[in-house]
Amino acid sequence: MTRPLTGRALLDGRQVAVVRQDDGVVTVDGRTVAAGALTWLPPLDLRTVIAIALNYRDHAAELELEEPEQPALFPKFANAATGHGQPVIRPLGIRFMHYETELAVVIGRRARRVRAEDALGHVDAYTIANDLVVRDFVINHFRPPIKPKNFDTFLPMGPFLVPAERVADPQDLAIRTFVNGELRQEGNTRDMIHSVAELIAYVSEFMTLMPGDVLLTGTPKGISHVHAGDVVRCEVADFPPLENPVVAEEDLTTERARVEGATA
């Protein structure tokens, strides 16, 4: 039996596991839930998240950078994680903030020194990730790009985990990004420099990948600036899309001060 698409959310202030069913959402105990009643969380508790930079030739070319000879890895941390529909914070004082729609790979079985031809057998599920970046700080001094990539809310994920058995070929998935309804980015995972299987083999050569670990697989050409007030919609194939509004940090600070003042 094929597993359903699963996610996590808050309902009436309590965390619930949810299942996508006939274009709707139900809780695992069978209650139908209005999507607007949910506050979405990342679809899994994050453990280790490893991202890959410049894994599409056209993206490297648009940044006028050379293709790396081997996968260029960097970490994403739990502070950056957020869910579908939740605000992404545009940091105070920055100039260039970009989305990066990516296929995220969730490990389901311990992987250590696996061969590429066996690697997909270690995948439990896939989901959508937006590997946001402040391009101001992507300079040699910040390589690997820990600061540019790890501002709070800079890793929206979800809304659902798509079981691996529902994805016939992870190297044939369309990727699209829309900003305020305008198509800004379009590509396909077939254009990766290093395939999903090759990435798992490469990483598992030097570290053990455990169930729940996540690999972000890079983004194709088509990045552009996003600003406060924009809504970014990330699509991978026919996965339920990931969508987040962008808000200014200064606006959140002002609103927080107003609320705290009213309740003091």
C-alpha cells in the first residue's frame, strides 16, 4: 500500500500530524481540517541538514561562478526552519535577498559509504525547501555561506513529505518559483550536476547519514530579489506547493513592541 503525504501543524495551539487526502487535509485520527485553521510546521523535526551549492550549471553561470569540482556543501540549522504559510523575515539593513527552490531529500535508512547505485534505497521521502540567502554576504570571507544562509526563517519546508515510492525518478522533476504570481524560476532536476544518488554516496563517504537527515540538492537558474510584501511560491513537480509571505524585520519589531505595550 502506498503511503500518504504527511505533514505537521498546530491546531488550536496543539501539534497534530496531518495527511493530505483528496486535495484536503485530515488529522491522523480522521478529522477533516480546514487548511486555514492550521499553522503549518516543517514536516519533520530537523536533525542534520546539508545543503549543496551550485549544483546546477545554469545557476553557476548566472552567478558567474565556476562549477565546483566536487559537491560544495554547507549546513543549514534548525533556527532557519519554518513551515508553509509562515512569514519569512527579511533581515534589517540588507540589500539582496533571494529565494532558491530546491528538492529536499529525507533519509530513511542509515547510510554509510553507500554506492550511488544503491543510494536511493536509503531515501524515505522528498519535500520542497526554499533555501533563502542574503546575497550581500556571499563572498569568500563567508565560505561556507553559514551567515548568508542561516538567518531565522531562511528554510521554509513542506508542507508535506512525499513518500519516496511516489517519486518514480527524482532526476525528472520540474522546479518552479513564483513571486506574487509571476513565474521567476523554472528548471528540472535532470539538470543537476550531481544527482540525488551521487550526493548521498558522496556525503555518506565521510559521515553517517541517519533517518531524518535532510539533503538540499541545489537550485536552477532564475533567482531574483524578494522584498517585504512579496509572496513566494515554490513548486516541485506535482508536490503540494510551499508558499510563504515575506515580511520586514523592522515591521515585526514594531508590531511586537505594540503588542507588548498593549499587554503591559
